[in-house]
Amino acid sequence: MKASPEQAERLHRFAHDLRNRLIGLHQAMDHLRTDVPNAERVELAHYGDQQFFKALREVEGLMDDLGVDRGIPQNEHSTVQLADEVHRQLDLLAHRFQRKDQLVTLELEDGLAVRTDARMLSESIAALLSNASKFSVAGTSIRVRTFTTEKMVLLEVVDQGTGLSAADLDQVFVRFAWLENSPTSGESQGRGTLARVHKWAAALGGDLQAASAGVGQGCTFTLSLPQEA
């Protein structure tokens, strides 16, 4: 099938932008192969990461413009006790918190049940906990609490980490958007996980919100889901 003139123009712009990102990434790699000072090496690595994620964002933008549906897994609803699932995910991720000497404090209400897709919920909780650890330095605290408001059950994860600028906060749920904050111990960037959880929350009848007072001021992520009737 031949592309329409509009599609051809969009593909042309995409190819041009992607080529520029790849050229920049290749140049950074070439410099890193030479004997450059450590400060310059860090700067080049940062630039390479930036070009990589901007290239991924170009791909996402193209798919958005062409109306390509990424799809959402088929929901298989069941009743899940939220506190039990939080404890289960914390046990699975205990090694991450222990490695960075991070203290997780819990304020969990018993008996809070949600009618949801159990796999999507477990992966969402794991993503929020992992994100809090990844963007927090060693020795800090992470607070996890659950509560209700009207007919919604909320899970709140609060960290003392790198925080988000106002510009980054606007982009935090955009797949592969380039954000200025970085993991604190060399962990992988990811950059698509929170966007996926945000989409899942909406599909389950809930929402995911992010808040931060600014760079260095930590973040709060709040997942809300319908309460079991």
C-alpha cells in the first residue's frame, strides 16, 4: 500500500529527525572510545542517553500520528486485597531497597479491596516502588500508604529522591520523554514504565497522578482504583 502524501511527508520528517539522533549517538560513542577526561566522559554519556531517548520518542510520535494502537491487555477482573499485594511486591523487591539501605515505611489500611486485573495491579505497584527506589539516594526513606476517598482506593508512594521540575512533571507519563532527573546509582532509565501504568490505571477506571515540589524535593505518585462494591 502506497503512503498518502501526508503520510509520506510525516515519514520523511521522522527519518530526518531519527537520522540526526543516531548521528549524535554515534558521535558520542566515538568520543567515548578515546582517552577523554572523566568529566567529559560523564557529559558524553549523558548526551548519548539523551539522543537515545529522543530517538525512541520520535518513534512513539510517529506511531501516535499514524494512529497505531499499542493495545492494552485484556482485563481479567478479580478482587484483590490491596495491602496484601503491596506486601507481596515489597518482598519481591526487598533486595533493591536493602542494596541502597532504603527504609520503607507502611501506612496500610486493612480490608481495602479493589476489583481489578490482578496482573496489571501487581506490575503497577512494582513499577511505583521500583521507581521510588531508583530515583532516591541510599539511606533515604520511602513511604507507602493506602486510603480511600469516596468510591476510590488510593495507593500513595512518597520518596525523598531527585524530584521533578515543572517541565519534567508535565512529561513524566509520556513514553520515552527525555527528563532531566536520573537514577541515583546507575540503574537503567526505563522511561516507558510510568506511561504504561498511567494508561493501565485509566483502563481500569482509575488514574495515576504525580506531584513534586521541584528538583531535589522528592516525588509523590498516587494510584487510584475503584473500590470493590
